[in-house]
Amino acid sequence: MERIIGTAGREVRWRIRPRGWRLGGGRHAVTTAAPFRLPGWAAGLAWLVTLAAVSVIASVRLDLVAQLCLSFAVVATMIALRRVRRFEGVRLFFLLCSGFLTFRYLYWRTTSTLDYYGFFDFIFALLLYFAEIYGIVVASVGLFVNSRPLHRAAAPLVTDAGPVPSVDVFIPTYNESPELLEVTLRAALDMRYPRGRLKVYLLDDGGTQQKLAQADEAKAAEARERAQALREMTARHGAIYLTRAKNEHAKAGNINAALAQTSGDLMVIFDADHVPTADFLEKTVGFFQRDERVCLVQTPHFFINPDPLEKNLGMFGKMPSESEMFYSVIQPGLDFWNASFFCGSAAVLRRRCVMEIGGITGQSITEDAETALTLHSRGYHSVYLNEPLISGLQPETFASFVLQRVRWAQGMIQLLLLSNPLGMKGLTVPQRLCYFSNAFFWFFCYARIVFLFAPGMYLLFGLQFYHATIPQFFAYGLPQVVGAILTTDYLFGRHRWTLISEVYELLLSLFSLRGVVSVLKNPRAPTFKVTPKGEQMDEDAISELSGPFYAVYLYVLIAAVVGIWKLLHDAPHADVIMASLGWSVLNLVLLNACVGVLYERKQRRATPRIPTNIEATLHLDDAGPEGAPARALACRIVDMSAGGAKLVIARGAYSGTLPQSHATLEVFNAALNRTSRVAVALRASFSTPDGDLAVGAQFSDHSVAGRSEQVALVFGDSGRWRVFRESRNRRIGILRSLATVISLGTIHALHHYRVFFASMGTYAVRPLLARTRTLRSLLSSRQ
């Protein structure tokens, strides 16, 4: 049955499928008109049967020439089809070609390449084999997860069928600044929703009785001062301040304590730095109105500041954000199988469903994914709406970035060990595979480190761990590698460029492996640690976590030099030496990029500037310099932040520089659909290279109404985030992506080493104990 609803001048089809299917996904989905799809259960079954058939075909024995012809014929077919993405049948055939090459390689690798040359050779052969098995499992399950992504339209809020659901907004906080929290709080209060049906709560875990009465009097006084400031701020803006007695079960415990004191039909969770747009509820609550089984609506985490890689390599806004692959491709893929999961923020949950499972679950430190898993096991539906309806902050420093990702890795592996989605009752088969894929991915640190050390084990120590000739590798291994690269670009190329994932994983692997091992030893040991946000750095500096990369870089470089020496001296097995040397060069390319990232650029602004291009009028409060009769100046806003804006006045419109004075900025506010008049204080002004006048304007109205107007102007328009997101999500192709990683890595790594050698006393002779202490503190599994 279909019901067609007009919204924003376009046709939207509500595709309502029978409720009885157990292997389904994408039920009650809002999609644009699309070709016929099999029901979710049938699609899942057909996919599994097809993969099984491909696996059987992949085990057929062929001679080397036939295998070479077959494999490269498949690769050629994939190259021919890689630009065809609109048709679902072509997409599935492309993925099956990739699966065939993978299974063909796996069969050959298992039956023909494992041999015993000695104890240490065999041990490393097994380590490498299991690393490859990990990669093949992740890739194979990923093909299933991403085979049929579901792209939904927003569900319009129904306001003519009785009262809309009541909504409680929870903003958990622990140690974030009041200035950062005020922006999120104000934006949440200003979301468009019927009056009387929305309440906003600030959940302060930094102001618990435990924190206020702690033994350290200085820290207790600081906590009391912060808590009082937050109480006054929430009261001034019309929100509600909540806290609790003890800091138990981290964020999950904080939210559960609030659930016991509130009663809204729906609950919305925003992290302290996640500022919602004005239309957040208008686009999400409608899903709950149309399907009583919907327990969760998740939206993407959209970030307006660069992560350490983007910042230190100068690529912010020029390439897709690191999170885009997950939020733009993987979550829609999960959504088709009814397995998109809660990401801790920017989400709406149905209170009744959450209370049925005892609140937000807290067995693991990724309470969000664990809660979604439990809700899915009860038969509830989740929805993923791929529209940026919040703007958040990423960790600014490499140390904070590592802290956050190690926590994610530990939490997801906890989920795998403690909840075991593969065996959990109530889940469908696709849901089991989806959750397994989400958790198993985080073992990448093991595989990445094995691949990093493998070529050196042959070049330096002569270990023999891969029993194959070069022609055999060209027939089986190379097509699989090329097929994997083509598939990654086909699925993710618009949202993740070639080799960028490898750089991110390598950056994290040397630190996350310890965290992963600690979880395997004691799954209940890790505890939640808050990721610092809004950090500042006064000067450029080499990261204190660079040491391990120096050691690994030196190892790979020495191995490459030894390989070249062996080639020049006619050592036996020249073909294997050349292959290992090529592998080492690839590792050096990745390590160069990592070393470039580890030279951290200064970060003096606590609030990021957001590029924009909006026409406005600046009304001066005084006449300005003599000979400047105009008090109203046409200008453009070229960037904005929570604190102010940068204006550009066209050449000739004003002579000289503007005095530091007060003025009013008149601009159309898209979030409010009207013109705003914002009070500003003019700071520095200077001429641009084009002859225009650039002016720094600081917001000066700190009243509730003034802050509301400012926050709506800067953060309230989801259309601005959509345009910015689409501008950086672009496909550049495999070769150009490789060239980008090579050039950026080389340039920034050379700069890093130049600073390093110029400052040997500061960086090279730093006490080893201090480095060890910092690393231990960062990666400690206990708070």
C-alpha cells in the first residue's frame, strides 16, 4: 500500500510493507519514487544465496593462464561499470564481481600459499593470513551491508491530527564551558515545535553532589562555581537544570537519571557541542507519528571544524570529512536492513521503548549502539535520515582524537563480546550481520600493524611467509587488490578518497591496539572518558605522540634500503624482493602522511569560523571619518562563528578603515525566515588584496533575545549545512586521490622533520618518562 503526500513541491511516497516479515529492513520507509524492490527479507535471502553460489564458483580449479584471463576480465568489467551507479541491478552485479575476486583469492590463498619453512616463518605466516582473513571478512560483510542503501526523505510533522508528541530534549554535560553550552541550549529552545510540547533539560554531571563535595577543595569550589553559572544560564534562557547525586555509569547514567524526572513522549539527545537547526524536530518527529514501532530516528553528525588530519594537512573543506563514509553510505546501508543505530547524539528516541529495556543501557562504554541493539532485538524499527540537522565539533588535537577513537574501538568490541549480536535473540539475520560488521571493523589495528611490518620481515630477517610465485600473485592477488580499490571507490569515492582510510587507520593503530587487547583480556574494564572539545593551541608543535611513528618509519625505511641493496647485489629471488620493496614504498607513503598529521597547527580560536556568503547591510552608529556620509553599507558575510562574523565591504563603498565602534548588522535569517538586526561591535578592519575592506564584527547583544537571534543566524539553517556538506563531498578518482596523499604526505612530513631536527633539544631529547606517562594516561582504560 502506498500513500502519496506532497511536501515542498515534490512527490514523496510512503511505502508501507507488511509487518509480519522477520528478515526485513526499510519498513515504513519514506523514499522518493523508485523502481520496484524486493521485500527486505527476500533481498537478504537472495543476497546470501547468491554469495554462497559465488563462493562455490570461486573454488573451481583453473590453470594459471585461464585464471589470469578470467580475473582480469572481471576487473575490466568492473572498470567499465564503475561509472554506472543509478541502476540497482548494475550495482549488485558490480559488488558480486568484487565478491568473486575476493573469494577466488581466499580459496587460492588458503589452499596454495600456506607452507612450513620454519617456526618463526610459520608464526608470521599465520599472523599475516589472519590479517588478510580479517580484511576479507570486513569487506564481504560490508558488501552485504552496503548493497542496497535506503535514502529517505524527511517525514513532515503532522499537526492536524491532534496534539503532537511531547518532546524532552536532553543535553548531557560533564566539563564543557558555559559559553559552549549556551549556544546548544539556545538552539534547542528555538527549534520550531508547537508551544507547550517541548522542554529542554541541561543534564549536568559536573555538578553532582559527589562533584560538589569531593575531597579536593579547589576542584569542589570550581565545580560549585560552574554549577551555579549553569543554573543561572538555564533559568535565564527558560530551560531546566538537572543533576544527580553520584556520577554513576557516565553518560548513560546521566540520561537515565533524567528519564526518572521527566515524562515526554519522545526524548532528543544532543551532545554539549551539537547545535541543532531550527527544523530538527519538524523533519524527524513525523516518523514516530506514522509508525508506532519506530523507536529511533538518527541523523548524521555534521562537523564544522577540521579533525587533526584535515587541519594539519590543510584539507578542511577540500575533501570529504572522515565521518562522511559512515553517515552518508554505511548508515543508509544499515537502514535498509532495519539496523541503523543510535550514535549517542542528534537522535530522537521513543520514551516508551527505551523504558521497556530499562533505560539507556550501560554495559559497554558505547551505550548508544548497545541501546539500539537491545531495541532492535525487541522488534522495534529504526530510521536514518541523512540530512545534516546539527553542527558539532571534532577533537582539535591528535591526542584527543586518539582518546575518542580508542573509546569507540573498546566499546564496540565490548558490544561484540558481551552482547554477541550474532547469537542475540530477536534479531533478524541481516541485523546480526550488520551489528557484527560494525563491531568487527574495530580490529583493523591488528591487520594494519601486520601489513606495516610484513615486508620488512622478509627484507631484513628473511622470513618466508607467502608461498607463491610472482605470476601466481598477478593471477590471484593483484586482481583482488585492484577489485577492492575499485569497489571502495565505487561505494565510497564521493565520501572517502582512496588511501585516506588507510591513513586514518594507521594513525590510530599504534595506539588502539593496546586498548583492544585490554578489552579482550577484560571486557568489563574500560570506562567512559569524555572527549575534550574546544581545545586551543597557541603555537604549531610536534605531537607528543609522534615517538612510535618515528620508530616504525625508521624500521620501514631501513627495510627499503636493504631491499634496494639486495637488488643491486644480485640477491636471489629478485622478483620477491621487488614485490616487498613496492609494499614498503606504499607503507612509506602512508607513514609520510601520518608524520605530516603529527605536526599540529596552532588552534587559537575555541569556536570555529563557518564559511558563508550572505548579502547584508551594516548600519553604523556614528558617521565615521569625515567624508563618509553613508551610514548604511552594503556588505557580504564571508564567515561566521558563535562570537561574530567577518564582513567584506566592496572597494570604493567606504574610504579608509572603520573605527572600532558599535553597529547593527541587517541580514536575512533563513532559520527564522525574516530579516534580523544583530548588534555588533566593530573590531579590526583592513584592506584585502582585492582592495575590498574586511571587517571583524563581534556580537555585542548578550540578552536572551539577542543570543537567540545570533544562534539562529549562525547555526539554525540546515540548508547551509547541506550546501557545505555537498560542496566537499566530491569524487576525484583513484589516481588523483593517490597523487593527493603522496604529495601532501611528502610535503608535510618533510616540514615535520625539518622542525624536528631544528629543535633536537626540545623534541628529540625529551625525557622518555614524560612521553610514556602521557601515552599511558591517554590510553588508560580506567578513569
